Amino acid sequence: MLKKRETQKGAWWISGMTRSPEESPRRNGAGRDFMEMTKYVYIGKSDQQRGLPQPPIELPPDPGLPVFDLPWPESLEIPPVDLRDAIGRRRSVRAYAHTPLSREELSFLLWCTQGVQQVSGNFWTMRTVPSAGARHAFETYLLINAVMGFDPGLYRYLALTHRLQLVDRDPTIAHRITAACFDQLFILRSGVTFIWTAVPYRMTWRYGERGYRDLHLDAGHVCQNLYLAAEAVGCGVCAIAAFEDDMMNTILGINGTDQFVIYLATTGKRA
């Protein structure tokens, strides 16, 4: 669990640290190395330029796991919201009412964050969010706590067909994900927590190592859409970037290299 430690110069969040940032030795660090080595001057030909086949535009569903239909986006009746008002009201919300989301509301939020609007064979998709080169390198997982019509558990959104697939209904899954997010307990109180994973080769196939920058930019686009869309259905959102990477990847059953967790966001009815 994170601990807060005070100094004369302020406070910082630590997990097992014994020295303040001022006391730590100065070095370039992995962040600076990343920014340097992903400059275009270091980027050679991409696999696309080398003529290698592109990866799939979506990971295939597991044939052994149940799949559930969602209300189709065109059929949803969602109250209109003025964009300026939605932007003005946008806040990170960690307190939620004991009211489940409806299937229609969940369908709407999924469509707003990764909804597919156009498909070009197996080459690219146009979606409701921008992505570098229309690569759309994310998969969306959902920790469902309280959504009408769905048992609690871990699900994956199949964006091409607008359906959900059950991944894990272990009753401890919510507590394990909360622990992996340093015990941010509002995850347990949310109606649903969005967990976005990146499939990096879907991006780096075109952009090489520079594509790792694009993944993080795209994550911001997706999460902001969730914040604004939530205003239309009386929900609040809180983005989460503090999580233990290896724990989260293990919980989702992914290897952390070919696919890894990049961002989370809780969502629930406003209290």
C-alpha cells in the first residue's frame, strides 16, 4: 500500500522508498532514455516498410468462453449533453452511488471509447476515438461490479462485433485488481472499471519504436472520451495510472510484452 511521507519541501508518494527525490543520485533515467531513443533520427525502417504482414486489427475471442450481446449503438436513447457543459463539469470522481449501470449505458460508454464506425477488411478500422495511423492498438477489459444483466467478473470488449466476452468470474477478481492498484478502494465501489491494454506490435508494425509514444497518447484520447461520455449517463470517472504492472498483467493473463496494461478508469453512478 502507498504511504505518504512529509518533508519540509512537501510530500511525495512512496512505495518502499527510503530516500526523498532530492536525496537520490541524479542520472538520466529510463524516461529520458526513452524520449531520446524514440526520436526519428534513431528509427529505421518499420516492418510495414519492410513488407511484413500486419498484425490482426483485434485479438480473436477465446472460443471456449461465453459471449454476450450488447444493445446496438444506433438503438440507444441517450440524453443529449452540451459539449461545453460536459467539459466544464468534468472531474475525477471516486464516490459512487449504490446504483448499477444499465446494459444500455455500458454499451454507450464502450461505443464512445472504442466503437468501430468503419472497417476496411483486415487492414484498419475507423473508431470513435483518434489513433495514430488508425492503428487502434488497444483491447478493452472490464471489471464489472454492478451492471444490470451481467454477473460480476472480468470481461473483454469485442469491438468489431460490439459484444462482451467473459474472461474470469473468480469472486476474488475485484479485490486482486484493487490490490494491484495499490489498494485504491474506490475500484471496489465502482459500477465498472475500464482496463485498457496495449498490443504494441499493432502500432510498431507501422511506426517502429516511436509507436510506443503513440500508445500513451492514444490512451489519453480514449480515457477523455470516457470522462465526457459519462456525463450523458449520470456517471463519474476516475483515471488510474498507479498500478503494479506485472500484477495487473498476470491477473489479465497477458505476458506484459506482446500485450500489457496501459491505463484504467473507474466508472459509476454519481453519489
